[in-house]
Amino acid sequence: MSKKAEAPLSLSDCHCNICMEIFLEPVTLPCHHTLCNSCFQSTVEKASLCCPFCRRRVSSWARYNARKNTLINFELWEKIQKYFPEEFLRRKNGQDLEEDCE
């Protein structure tokens, strides 16, 4: 059996709907919604332990993966760093796109 072709990753697929920036250390919840680790920490873990998009409870999943240190979706994280290095570095360094235009 041949390996299924991987769909290309678009920049729009890599933006967090909470902070509206490119994902930094993306966390993919069991409901398949993804957000930045920092957004996860502030909206999910410290608040309601529910997905901020569909409200599905993720408390057991979050505790289990936090203990195992497997919250980050490393496959997606590596792709973002590989395919969008400029955007990743801008976000990592806290730069806005407008700063580069000046």
C-alpha cells in the first residue's frame, strides 16, 4: 500500500484563532481544534478546561498530556518552522509585520 500524499500546509492553516498570530508550540485538542500553547494555557487550562471553540471538555486529556509532556503537536510545530521560517521567527521574536515595513 502506498503512503497517502500529504496535503500542503498553508499559512492560513497555521494561525491561532485566539491571538490571530502564527502558532507557537501548537496544541491540538481531542476535538481537533488547534491553538497556541500560550493561548491554551490562558484560555483552556486556567479557565474552564473546555475547548474555546466547541466547548468540549478537555480536562482529563489536558491533565494526562501535561503529565506526559505531550501537549504540543510536534508534527505541526516542525512543519510551521520548516515551511514558514520568517513568520515563525517574527512571532518568536515578538515582531509585528508592520515593523518590517518601516
